[in-house]
Amino acid sequence: MTQATYLRTDTIPLAQLQPFPGNAKRGDVGAILTSLTRNGQYRALVVRETDPGRYVVLAGNHTTQAIAAHGPGDCGMTVKAGDEERPCGVCGNQEWEPSARCEIVHCDDDTATRINLVDNRSGELGGWDEQALADLIGGLDDLDGTGYSDEDLSGLLAAIEEAADEEAPEPDEEEQAPARPTGTPGAPDTTGPEPTPAAASAGDSVPPLPPPPGHVIMTLTYLPPDRDEAARLVSNARETFKDDGAPGIVLRALRALTAVLDSRHAYDGVVTVTELLRAAGVEQP
């Protein structure tokens, strides 16, 4: 058995690349292609030269498939990065024959199989810091090319909130501190001042951050399937209400629902679309 030895980096036409025989991983080629068009090929394939001008892909088989799915350029597609329109990250909106940047290594058959297996397996062995993941996703203006959707973010935030609720300790009535004595009129006050936050013990739980000025927190509790549906509906509504977060979208929906309920008292029991949009606060052209 030999270790893999790096030889060089080169751009190789797809016609000279063949997939690893028996590759067992089934990746999301569509998600990879979306990433390539938005971000470009940020990671090289790892390939092994088997014959002069012929290479086997050890790592990056699905990236190879995504590039093949793009096909020759110019594809005519652009991507939006903030306020900027950028060319496709694969073809650059120019005439282009499918090719990939590759790191070429030398190794034997046994090592080639091990590289293919560990490249597919290592990502599955890791875990996530869900709060850190939510912070990363939530810090982006859009999720193009990340592999995540607004529904994924909504579901992740709901799961974090649900886990926090499950981990919160239940108050034990027997362990609750007794009420402070009020003292006797005319007698000196021996109860002492109320403890300040700085005097709290290190074991005390940290209170949640307060809402922004002028805001209050409202908690909605759903069963998991209903939570997923609510997240999906909010995500769909964001296409229309781009400036609204989930609270604003829910509030608009409740206003429209109230208009429907109030329409039952109208003389004909009919509520028009215009009235619903007005109730939801949608500006009419």
C-alpha cells in the first residue's frame, strides 16, 4: 500500500475524466450546480492518472456530474450578489468546454479506494453547532449557493427553540426561596437589600436577551408537522413581503383572517380580494 503523492494541479476537460468505479455516494447534483454557478469551483477534484491523458475521480464525483449537467457555455445565466449581477461561476458567460480544476495524485488501487471512501464518509461523521449554523445562515442576504433554504433556517430556529424549552429546568416548589420578611413597623429593617444581578451566583441561568426597544416577545407553540408547514408558508410569503420578517408576515395573515371572519356579518357574506389585501396592509397599485 502506498500513500497518495501530490503531483500537480491542472485544468482537465471532462472528456478525460471518469467516475470512480463503484462510487457509493449519492449526492445532490442540483445543489452542487447551484453552488458552482453562484460561487465558482472553489475546491479542486482529486484525480488519479491511470493512463496518459486519462484520469479517475477519487473525490468530487458529484461536482464532475454538476459541471457536466451545466454543459458547454455560454449558458446565459447570471447570479445576483447583493446589488451586483455576476456572470455564471461555471462558464463565465463565455464560450467554454466543460472542464474542472483537478489535483492529480499518484497512489495504488488500495489507497485510491480509501480516499474515495473517507471523502464520502468524513462529512457524515461530523456534527453541528446548531446555533452557530443558524447565525451563519441568518447573516446572509440570500441563501443562493449555500445548499440551505429559508425553510431550512426556519426549521433550524424552531428546533433550537424547542431544544431550549426541553432543557429548561422545571421550578421545584420545595426549593424555591421563602418569601422575604417585611419586618415589623417601627423595628429596624434587618432583611437587607435585594441582591443585585452582579451578586447572582455563577450557577444561575442567564436570562434571555431582551427584545429590541418597543418590541415584545410572543411564543407560538406547534406540533412538529404544523411547525414545518408554518415555516414553509412564511418562506413562500417572503417572496412578496421581502422587507418583513416572520412576525410581520404572521401579523398580516391574522389581519386578513380577521377580515374574512368579519365578512360573515356583511349583508352578502362576501369579502373581496381587494378588501383582504387592504386588511393585510398590502399596498394597491
